[in-house]
Amino acid sequence: MRVIYGEANAVMSTKRALDKAKQLGLDLVEVAGNARPPVCRIVDYGKWRYEQSKQKKDKKKATVKEKELKFRVRIEEHDYRMKLTRAEDFLAHGCKLRMQLQFRGRENAHKELGFDLMKRVRDDLVGMGHVDLEPKLNNRSILMMLSPLPKEKQKPKFRKDTDDEIDFEAHEAAEAAEEAAHHAEVPDDEAFHDPEDHNDDDVDSGLDESGDEPEDGEEE
């Protein structure tokens, strides 16, 4: 076997490798059994295990994915529940979430409605993730960031089968389709209807500025 210890790297018999490890007061650990010859290290086994575990955790943290979900002020209840189901799926599989609510047109005059919706999202996902960034206004949108809770602490509200394999591509495709449909169907100037807005028909209603009908002989 090939034995590595310190700066040494030598091929030796199993007996000699074991004797060398015993001489150093350390352990002989196989690290590449399929290599030819097999590769072993002479190390402190307990310390080696700790370092391997730490490296594995660091690698896992480095590969954490971030997913994005977009909301609208006027989202319907069915669509809301679908998005929250996707959010739970992502959190259940260790993804961070970037939640964004975008204002369009006259919706910008009613930002409090957007904050109310994002707070509802936050409260509905309390059993699956914790908030890294509270809802915050960012130009024409509200941004909120969530990270998943530990697996054993997660309690889904919208989906019960989170152990199933999740089709992330299908989720992302659905998000993209919904975004495209919204842009096609809702022009910016129609994004929010304020019931207090005046009807343009009032301009030509036949009334003068005082609200009275013009007298005979006066120009309308």
C-alpha cells in the first residue's frame, strides 16, 4: 500500500505500515481503497474524522441554492397557495428564498398593501424558515429573504409530502410562465384600480365648473 504521513509518501507492506503507525502513536487509515496500490494515511483518527466532518459541512454550505418567488399585490388565493407550496418545497430541500413583490403602475401609491401581503407570507412560512431580511422597500418592489429551518424543526402548512423529490425545473418554469402571463394581461396603468378615481365621462357631463347646468344663451 501507499502510505502517507507528514511529508513522507512511500509504498510498503501492510505490516510495516501498521508498525510505523504504532511507532508514531497514531492510526493507519485507508483513504483510497480502490487505488492501485490502496492509499492509507497515518493520522490521529479522531482528529481526522473531525476535519473530514468539518470539510463536508463547509462544502454543503457552499452549495446552498437560492430560489426566487415573485408576488403581485392582487394575487388570487389559489395562486397564493401554489406559491407558498413551492416556497415550502424549496425550504424543505435546503434552499434559501428570495421573495419579491413588484409594484406596477398605480400600485405604487398603495405600498401598504404590498407590505401586508409580504407579512402574511412571512407568517405562513414560520414553520419552514426564518427571516434573514425583513420585508424592505427596494425602489418599485419589496424584498424579503428567508433561510430554511433545520429539517427536524420544519412543519409545512401547505404541503405534507415534502420528503418526495422536488422537480425544481418545473417550479421555476411555472414561475416564469406566471410572470410572462402577468406582463401580457396587466398593463402598467391598469395594475391597480382606485375606486376614488374620477370617471373621465364626468368631464363632458354637460355641467359647468359649479356643477349647475348652463343657462340658456351661455356657451357649454
